[in-house]
Amino acid sequence: MTLYVRIRDHLARSAGLHLARFAHDIGYIIRGHMEWALETHRYRTPQNAKTGTLHDATALTIAWSDHPADDNPQPPQLPAIAWWWDHIQGAEANGRRSAGDTFAATPAARP
């Protein structure tokens, strides 16, 4: 979420109206998905794959926030996705108009 918020905020400052609005509205999609997952039987009664035990998730308490719980701006120690942070860091450092300017050069496959 921290990366999404950074990109959304960067685009709000530097992108055109339509791209900035799109980036903002993705937040509604994320929230909608979370609401759906909280009400879907599949996720409200998860099953432990090893034991087959069903866990009642109806007691889960969700605290909504306007800010990510983890506000660390650094990429996670997961090489498969850590490169995503390169785009926003490059756009911010080079003063590019938007983070999207760097996405065209993204290789199709990463290690």
C-alpha cells in the first residue's frame, strides 16, 4: 500500500487530470475488494490446507485507515517485486513528469 500511496500522490502532483484521477480511484477498487473479501464465505471461513480445520473469521476486526500501517518507503526484501520501487524512485529523482514515464522501459520478465 505504501508504494501505491506514493505513486498516487506523485501522480496527483505531476500527471494530467485523467491519470491522476485514475490513480486516485484505484483506492476505491482496493477498498471495494477488501469489503468484498470480508463478506465472502470463501474468506470468512478459511481452511487450513495442512489440517483441514476451518477457522471462523467472523470475529475479525478491521480498522480502516487513510494511511498504510507500514509506512516504510523502502521495497520489501522480496526480489520478485522489489524492482517495482525502482520506477517511482527514478521518477522522483529525475523529476520525470509522472511515474508512468518509466514503465515503458520495463522488461517483460524480471528475475
